[in-house]
Amino acid sequence: MLVQETQLKTLGPSLLVSATYDNQKQAAVLKFYNPESQKLILWADEIGHKPYCYSKLNPEELGFLSSRKDIIKIESIKRKDFLKDKEYEISKITVTDPLAIGGTQTDKSIRNIIETWESDIKYYENYLYDRGLIVGKFYEIKDGKIVPHDFEMSEEVSLAMKSLLLDVNTTKGIVNTKEFQEYITQWAELLNQPIPAMKRISFDIEVESEIGRIPDPKIAEKRVTAIGFEGTDALKQIFILRKDGSNDGKNELPEGVKATFYAQSDEKKMIEDAFKLIAEYPFVITFNGDDFDMPYLYNRAERLGIKNSENPLYMMRDSATLKQGVHIDLYRTMSNRSFQIYAFSHKYTDFSLNSVSKALLNESKLNYGVELDQLTNYQLASYCYNDARITYKLTSFNNDLLMNLLVVISRIARMPIDDIARMGVSQWIRSLLYYEHRQRNALIPRREELDSKSQGVMNDAVIKDKKYRGGLVVEPTEGIHFDVTVMDFASLYPSIIKVRNLSYETVRCVHEECKSNKIPDTNHWVCTKYNGLTSMLIGSLRDLRVNYYKSLAKKAKTLEQKEQYTVVSQALKVILNASYGVMGAEIFPLYFLPAAEATTAVGRYIIMETIKKCKENGVEVLYGDTDSLFVKNPTAEQIHKVIEDTKTEQGVDLEIDKEYRYVVLSGRKKNYLGVTKEGKVDVKGLTGKKSHTPPFIRTLFFEVLNVLSGVQTAQDFENAKKQISQKISECAIKVKEKKIPISELAFNVMISKAPSEYDKTIPQHIRAAKLLEQQREIKRGDIISYVKILNKPGVKPVEMARPDEIDSEKYMEFMESTLDQITSSMDLDFDSMVGKPKQTGLDQFFWN
């Protein structure tokens, strides 16, 4: 990997992948990945850019700061204020070091002394925004200057672009269509840039342990016993420390894996060799490396006297990272809800390496059934190498899907790839909006300014603890309904944000003439003079996904093109699905409640108007939930008419989502059961599928679904009820008689931190883990299997439990709550099925 000490004069097309701040140089450093050399080029700021913040005090009033050595200058400049729709003179305070603005709790930081604007943005982000540099985009260096590298669009891409831009001309609700078209064109040019293959290495370490204690990475007193590697260049390597008198055992390593053994006294040499290997790669992948592998290796190297100059890592406050390369911790990435739900369709429910690998790769960690310190040297080698291998494979499966997603999301969010991998979607959208403010020479508002604009103007929220009303849920028509079509609004909330011009500066804007442009069912209005920032960004991304990338993916001539369009579409989906939520989330710096409330209010209005359209066209609506409608036995013509009218009148796309053979609707909202024409059973909010559910309940759950999938007629449905009732009854008898094996009763829950770190509330799986610590070491990421017992503490690890102490009543309750969504929608009484005496009063009313 190349590190540039002296600035280059020329560099061929390279991908900007990250940025950081170098304390020694007191400068921003950009990281470019050159696909040809497969090296990372570090580029220190060449324009003399310095950290700064803004104040609304004038330079004279700020004179008391002038004597400070870390202040370079205080000058008066002009910035737009979107909230007031005016340009103002403000003071720009330029300093030598980011810590002079923020980052300390003392008077050293200016933001602790006076009211400042834009003082909480990381310096390297500021640097990217100010220079208009987009991470994930290709640049060249010519004559010592950074210039964008553009790619030509193919003919089919240009044609698809033209038809999309024509469509924008007729779009309802956009104030300035020319500006909107420019956004779409810029996005398409950026997102269609190629995604190069990234040279990378994954590594994993094993450390000596003692029972009941997890090795502490801060102290790093235990030896590192193995380090496994897997690389894009076919590198397969494992380093093993031979304990004195240990047994090598049989070599069971996969073919092509090179094993290097070190004597117990050579641990320092082993870590030095590992460092040399890590330093050769531009990208380094770990699973929980931020909190364990990296800081452990860094601190262990210090203990062993390895020179800092030979250590590719450096320590931050709690975690370690790379001095020069780009480190991606997949534990952080996979536990990001947006990746889990939207990119990987909720295939995994906890975030351990084992669970994620099982779900996405159908592979798992090795399990020899004994503690790590009892393994032979070759078994330990296989165990450690396998962890490094599956970690690497999480970035390479489906043709590097995850790496490609990270590149595309960094293009959209204007954020370093390593930050994308670690931060939540609200941070991505924050970065995108901040970048846009800079391009428009606008001041980013403080949270207090936004809060005061929404003070005292909100309608009452319907849901307790929610600050604004959510989507509309239409009362379901109870019973079993055959031939049901579900119509879905494509990206409903992003569509509304676009067609209604919703953004923090446009909702309740300052212009008197806009006040007549009301949002239904609220006391808010929307600007008719300018396109809102959020509306432009989210709207253009939404149009690209729905009207451009989806069709491009279908028409792609090569597999490579198809994969790129699919990845871009997927990345857009991840961001769009979260775009509305952040506007109403208090953690979001541009949080503005009226904009969130306006979005859901328009959503409710559109659903009501669409229901009216259905009725006008003779279509019976059975149920509606936020962005979908269940309609009974419609004709193709009826559906087509409703879709066309909704597009024309509301500016949103309605499409057929699912066709059910039958749907069972209960009296409860958000609780239904449907079987598709192919026999797939959908139950709203499937508890039975959750990974921690005991296996015997999960088995019963799927048996019940299997019975339901065979139903074709109303008579079949009555027979299915009898079969289901019998299955539940038989299972209940086994529970009461304690005839179910303990392994089948186990709840399996991953622990997200060490048991000792829980001090206030102690969850059940941690109570079990604390008992288990008497027998073996428990660390973060371990799966704890426990059962519910009659006596205190109410739970026991599977390994320690006896059948006679199982709490049958608790299992009956869990069985009931798991199957409740199915049984209640079918009008089955759980108590009757399991042989409980009939209850009276409120219980009777509740169950029926």
C-alpha cells in the first residue's frame, strides 16, 4: 500500500474513499484508491484550508478572542438563512486546530464560550463539503491539482435518462422543474460511475483466556494465540503460537491455507509479521475489530515493545483504527438496522458473526465442543482462520455486494466509506443535507432555531409518547376473504416529500403568499416559491430508483451492468426508507416536527382519497395500513383505473404488491394472516420466526402455517381450524407433562456486552450467563441458551438445567403469545384448546 509523503503531480482515475485529520501536519488528508495499482494514496491538503466556525456576533464584539494564539482571523462574510429567506452578514472564526472550536470540555473550545454555528461538524467532513468533494467518486490529479474524472454514459442509460427527465416535466408539485432535472442528471452521472473491485484483507485474532474473565483489550496481558487472514488476492494465512508442550494434532485446514507456527517465546515476531501483512492492504475488514481485535493488537504490541513506527494501528479514546488504510468493522455495519432490514431483508435477527454468516452465507463458526484452550494447535488454527474467512466472505458474497453498497451509499451521503460502515442512516442523511447547504452558501440552522419555529403549532398526537400522528390504519372487515389483492404506494413518504415540497425551510415558510397552500388535516402550509432541500434530494433519489434504476436493471445487456443497477437501486431503497423517519426523529440535527407531521397527514389524505376512488370504481376495500390497501376480488380494469387516477390526482404511484388466495382479518388493527396464490403464509409481525423462540414452539408455529397454506376453500378453512386446534392441544399436553427435551425448550439470545457490564437491570439471558460463568468464559457475541425454571433466578443455562425444574406455566404463556396472532385472527380460543376451564368477565371478552 502506497503512502504519499511528497505530493504527487499526477494520478490516474482514482476513487476518493475516505478522509481524516492528521494532527502532526494539522491538515486534512484524503484517501484515494487507485484500482490499477490497487494501492491507497494519501493526499494532504494542498490549498491551506483551516478549521472554522460561525458566530452571529460581529468581529468587533468578538475582539476578546483575537489575543488567542490558535485564532488565525475573524472576518465578516455573507450567508443565506433558509429559515428567514434572507442573506445575513455573520462572523467566520478561522483557527489553527479543530480542538480550538470543539472537542474539549474547557474554554479552549470556542463553542463552549459563545453561541456558534456549524461547530459540531467533524473537520474532515467540513473539508469535503467546502471543496465539493464527493466520496465514492473518481478523481484525477493533474499538475498537482485534484480534478473530477467523468465517464461517458452508455446509449441505453442516456435514453432512460431522457425519458425520466421528460416525466419530471409533467410531475405534480415541483416548484422549479429545471432545478429538479439538474439534480437528477447529477445523481445519475455520479451513481453510474463504475465501482472498482477493492483489494482487502480480513483478519481475526484469538487470545489466551482464563475461566470467568474476558481478555481486556486495554490491558492486553494475555498472549495472542492465533491470527487468521483472508485476502482478495487469494491470500489464506494463519499464524499460530505453539504453547510449550502443546499438541499440534491433525492438519484439517482447508486446501491452500498456509500455516505458520511460532514458538511461545516468539509472540512478538508473530504480531510484527501480522502488522506487515495488514499494512500491505488498502482495506482491512474485521468483525468487532473496533472494540476488540484492533485495540488488543495495538496494546499487546506496546507491551511487547514493538516500535510505534512498525505498528499500522493507532489508538483513539476507546477503539483502534488504521493509521493509513481504511478499516471496516462489519459488526457495526451488520448491526445497523438499515442494512439489516432494507439491504438484507431481516434475514438475521442478532448480530453475532455466527448468526449473520448462517443467514447470509449459510456458513457458521467451527464448534469443536470444547473450550478453545483445549483445542490442538491445528484445531485452533482452523477455528481462527474460519472466522477470518467468513468475515471476508460477508464482503465478497453476491459479487462484493456489501462493498459495492458501501461505495454507492458513500456517493449519496458524501461521507467516508469507513463512516458509512459505522454510522446510522440519520448520519448519512445529515451529511448529504449539510453538503447541500455548503453548495448553496447557506448557514446550517441550530437545533434551537428549528425548535422555536415549531413551538406551539403541533396538532395532538394520537399515539401515546409520539409527537405527531402516524399513518392511517383503516378498520379491517373481520372474517375470511378469498381473492384479495394488496395495492401498495411505491415509496409513499419519499413521494409525498417530493410532490408536496416538504423540507424544514418550506413547511411554514416566511412568505405571506404561501399560507394558502395548506396541508390537509393540519395548520401547516408549504412554500410555493422555492424547491425545498429535502424535497429536491429525496424526491430526485426516489424518481431515480422507481423510474430509472428498476427499469435499467431489467434491460441491462451485461451481468455487470445489471448488478450495478441492482446495487444502486438497493442503496437508494436503504436511504429512502429511512428518509421520512429522520425528519421526525429527535436525534436528527435538522429535526423539524411540522415537516414530519405534514408528511403523515398527506399520507392519510392520499389513502382516504384512494379509498373513495376504489368505491367510485366498485372496488371493495377490506383494510388499509399506512401505505397499502387490501381490496376484494377486483378486475384488472378496476385496478388500472384506480392506479391511473391516483397518479394523476395525487402524484404518487400505486402498484400491485401481492395477490392472496385468502386473507383472515381479525378485529385488531395491524393483525392479519394471508396465504398467497403460491401457498406462502404471511402473518403480520411473525413472532414465531424470531431466533430466540424455543425450537418446539417454532416447530409448532411452522406446522400451523403449513396447514394454513393448504387451504383452498371456506370448507378447507374450517377443517384447518380443527387440525390446528388439535396440534396446539397435543403440544400443550407435552409441555404440562414435561415431555419436551430441554434443548427444545431453550431460548437462544446473543449477549451484546460482557455480563459484568450489566449493573442496573439484568435481563434473563444475563442471569443465565452469570451462572454459566462458573463453568466457562463468557464474552460479548456469545449465544446464551437458557430455559425458564420454577425457582429463583427463574432461568438456568441449558447445560445446568433438569427436566423436573422447568416452569411449564411460563412456556404455556409464551406459546400462547407466539400463536396469538394466528389463533385470534381465526377466532380460536387458546384456553379451550389447551384444556383450561372457561373464564368469565373481561378475560372471556378479551379472548372472543
